Amino acid sequence: MKKSMLLLALALAFTSQAAFPQPEKVSPTVLKPVAAQTQAAVMASLWLTHRHYKAMPLDDAMSEKIFDRYFKTLDGEKLFFLQSDIDRFDGERTKFDDAIKNENITLPFVIYSLYQQRFSERIAYARQLLNSKLDFTVDERFQLDREKAVWPKTEDEIRELWRKRVKNDWLRLKLAGKDDKGIRDTLDKRYENYETRVRKVDGEDVFQMFMNAYAMSIEPHTNYLGPRSADNFDIAMRLSLEGIGAVLQSRDEYTVIREIVPGSPVGLSGKLKVGDRIVGVAQADAPGFTEVLGWRIDEVVQLIRGPKDSTVRLDVLPADAGTDGKHLTVSLVRKKINMEEQSAKKSIIEVPDGALKRRVGVISLPTFYLDFDARRRGDKDYKSATRDVARILGELKKAKVDNVLIDLRNNGGGSLTEAVELTGLFIDKGPVVQQRLADGKVEIERDEVPGLAWDGPVGVLINRGSASASEIFAAAIQDYGRGFIIGEPSFGKGTVQSLVNFDRNAPPGEKARFGELKMTIAQFFRINGGTTQLRGVTPDIKLPVTSDTENFGESSYDNALPWTSIKPAQFVPAGDLKELVGPLQKRHDVRIAKDKEFQYLEEDMAEIRKLRKENSISLNEAVRRKERDVQDARAKLREERQAAAATAGSAARIKALAAAKRSRQDDGLQADERNLQSELAAEKAAKDAKDIMLNEAANIMSDAMGMLKTDTRLASRLMPYMPAKAAD
């Protein structure tokens, strides 16, 4: 997406607060709006009503949408509020617009205060149930997804929902082998942690939820980012930050080191390890530590981050020490940390083809990242997805790969500039994507750089999680006939967002921060005139669909923009691969029909679809044990078949992966309740598991290369840009 910084001058004002229906009793923490938030709300409303692609007035009709979406944000599963709670505020349903315009946004904070109260009441009841006798012999069911349910009408009705929820939590742990005391202790701690997390919600969080209820009532991809979220979004785009190089996680009120970035200050110091707990933070030579026990993780991170070459001191309780163990003080000099895990990466898959082995170069790209500020400053080493991919392509050329496969699965997008420039690595020159602005004007984004960084065959692997910039790139490759799109239909996000930085609107000397608005300003269209909006990119060679397309993707939103089309751009296709699509799809279908892994995948997907359709599970222990035994027997049979068909080395790996999978197979625990080391080991095992979709995409690319190399006339007709040496 483009990062446009637009200016808006507003007078600063703050009015007294009006009266609204109040909760029966005051929450432990009464949250109220601050002046900067009321001002940010007005700023956002001016942009959304005048400059948004789908500009809508802030009136009573919009207020009603905000009302419904805000309650849905707070309690989407309808487990906390009663219908009477919603009815209490019904008189305010059309007043959110007035609240924003009059700079009096107390109402959403009052509603949140009631939410806190109801949350505490439900959790108190859940913890009370842990001391009662739960009967697992009766035949009753637990509803899994309550998003489309109605609000409970009575206290008895909502208590019945929570009784079944607690019963299901208990049964999962019981089936995993825990005794009653262990189950009671685990769940009591879990429910206590739920309430602790809600107590840590602050005014910035509440304001952000409210503003997103407004922004997303217009269109799904417009969002308000509070100051903390804006900082994190910027870090995610540039893939770098200034800090110490440790990934942190909250566990039992402690801030725990989950990962250490190699080459970072933490990694080079050798003084800290995974599992160590940070209990205090101090800046440089400050006399004492700020104790961070029980703090929100983002607040601890904010303390630890700081300017490059500055010093931070940590008070650390080692992983192997008890709660009263000896502490360790570590001083670290902050450096620029590159988030390499999210950068483009390469691998090579060798695919047997008779006596030959086709070498497929794979480039995995998790996001279209770009350090906007560094590029604007003219830094020669600014971080960019296109620059990284261009470097990798050079390395793959030296490795003499036959073709290249770009893996964009679960790549949700990023910089529009990067999507255009990345496409330019694979085409000579020409239009890449069209944008239609709110005024109807159409702009064309072009690749202006002549030449190709890679002139051989290309494949693009997508899934339902491939969105926005990923769809721009895949669509351009498809429209130019430059490569094969492989996978399942993409997300269907055909809109362009721009960032409006409200902090730049502040008067001189103003220290308050107002956040940012990520606002839809245009709709993008393929160069063939169509849009990916709603429909996404349809792959040339279709792999089995594994996503829940009903609940995930642009079409799942109730207010998504419609599909439409415009006049095609003028462009010259690089090739025409349609003649190969049918034969490649047929080979793929034949291959996976014989592949046990794909058969297992289809069985699993059938089970998931069945569960989604039923939307409930039994709370009868005997029934659940029988279901689990069937699943275990099936998993064991698979493991035996896989090991029998594998080589000795591969068999050992398959058994290790199966053991790791079994250890995670519905153990009834949540992520922060598991042992950290076992959790990390299970994640590693999952990463090491066979990626059947990627391997099959490589097989498809190998098939294509084989066809082109055995028929030079076909190659010259379908891919005239490809050098003759690649098709001999």
C-alpha cells in the first residue's frame, strides 16, 4: 500500500461529559477518554466522510452501524451481555455521530465499563462451577460458534452457556489424562488470566475498538491505529526496529524470552537464554529498575525498545531459578534489529523426472515489506521485498535452477510499490495494476525498468490467505502470460489503503499522540480490466481447497465493495500458457489421486467441514472418548503407512513428527499453559513437517519444464521471451 502522509489543521477543544446509562456498580478500573482521543475521533470523521473511497456521512444511520459493530467487537460470541444490556443503551443507538462531532466520546467507555462488569461476573461464575460436580454421562452438546446466535435473554440462559463451556474445558483436559485437581487448578488459573487480561485493557485499547467499529462500518479494510498499533504497523512494514533482539511473551504475569534473534545484542551477549524472565527494566544509568511483573507485554516492549546505541538494563530471573531465586542484571546496548524471519527466503526442491532431476528454486515471501522512511532518506541499504527477491534470483541463477516458484501463501499484502516493482523483475516494461480513485479517475502503476531479472519459467503459489499486494502480483503474472498461478482462489481484497498520520496535524509543541488512520482511497484493477475484489485470483492449476471460504476472505464481510470492471490497460502479453494448463491439471489430478498425503488431507478436511456444519460437540465423556479413539487409531495407521513407505532416515523423521503432533493433539491446554520448551519443539516439528502443497507445486513446475524442453516449437510459441537455451 502507499504510505501517504496528509495534513489536516483542527482546533483543539474538549467539552464536559454528559450522562449515559451507568453500570449498576463501578468496574475496578474506570476508563475515560482523553482530549487527544476526542480530537482524533473528529479528525478521523472528517477524513472518512470526505476523502474515503466509499465516503459515507456520519449520521444516525452510521451511528446505528457503529452501535451494532461495537457490541459485536466486545462480545462477538454473545457470552457476556444479555439482551437487556443491549436494550439499556438502545436510546443511544443514534447518538454516536453526535458524540464524535461534539467531542464527547464517553458513551463507548461507559459501554466498555459494563462489559468489564459482565466479564467479571461470568468469569466468577465459571470459577465457581469448578467446585461443583459435573456430570459427563448425560447427552448434551456444546455450541462451538455463537457469532450468529441471539443475545441470551435471561441470567439463567447465559449461565447455562457458561456451564457447558466450563464442562467442555474440563472434559478436554480429562480426556488428555489430567486428574480432577490438576484440571481444577489449570482452569481456575486460566479463568483468572482471562480476567487479568481484561483488566489490563486501557483507554487507548477501548478508543481503538470504538474507532474501528466506526471505520469498519464503512468498509472492512479501513482501520484506526492507536499510537502503539501505529508503531507496530510501521515496524512490520520496514521489518526492523531498534532494540535488543528478543521475542517476548507473557506467561503467568512474567515477561518471558521466547526467542533470541541471532547476532542481536541479546544473542551476542550470551547472558540470556530462552525461558528467562524479565522482571525489571532500567534505562542507561538510572538508579533503580521499573518492576514489570504483571505488565502488558506491549508496555514492557515499549520500555525495552529505544534509540540505537543507547543502553538498557534488565533485571532477570533465570529460567531454571525458582520464584525466589537469584536475579541477574544484564546491560545491553540497543542496535538495529532486522526481522529476518519475515524476509524473503530461498530453497531448492529437486524433482525426479525419469533419469533427470529438475531443480525448482523456491522464494518464500511472507509480506511485501518496504522501509518507506529509509527509502525516502536515500539510504542505500533500505529494506525492500523486491531488492531481497532480486538478490535471491541472482543466487538461484548461479545454482542453475530450471525455474522459479514464488510462494505467496498467507501473504496478506503490504506495499503497493513493492507489488509493482516485484512484478517488474519478471516482465520487461509495462502496466502492472490500475487504480480507480474516489472521483472515478483511473491511474496506472507501471514497471518502467527495462529488462528481466528472471527470464525463465515462473510459478506463483497462492492460497486463501494471499491478499492485496499478493493478488496484484499474481494477477499481473497471469495477465502477462508470464507464469502459472497454482493453488486455491485468493482472498479477494481489491482495495488500496493509505496512512493518514494524525500526529502531523498536532500544533507545535503538542506532546500528545493521535494515532493513524489506515483508509481505503482506491480500488485496484487488473490490467485486463477486471478486479480481484470479492472473487480473488483464480489459479491456473487448482490444488485442493483447505480454507473455510465461507468465513474467511473478502466475500465473508457483510459490507465489502462489489466486483466490477473497467477498461483494460494497453499491454503486450509476454506469452500465453493456456495450452499447458489442461495437461498440467490432468497430471496433477492423477498424481494426487495416488498420493496418500493428499488422501489424508482430504479426510481431514472432510472432518473439519463436518464439524463446522454441525457447529457443536458432545459433552458426553463416552461419546468423546470413542471419537478420540477413532482419531487416534486413524493417526496411528497413517504413521505406520508413512513409515513403511519411507527410507530408514525418513521413517525416523516421520515418527518424530508424528510424536510431536500427538503431543499437541487436543491436550486441552492453551498456548501459554504448555511448557515453553515443548511448545517451541512442537512448533519446530510443525515447520519441519512435509509441505505437500509446496512439493506438489514444484512437481507442477517440473512437469511444465519437461513439456517445454521436449517441444521447442511449443516453448517458442507459448513463451517467446524465454532464451532458446532454456528450451533445448
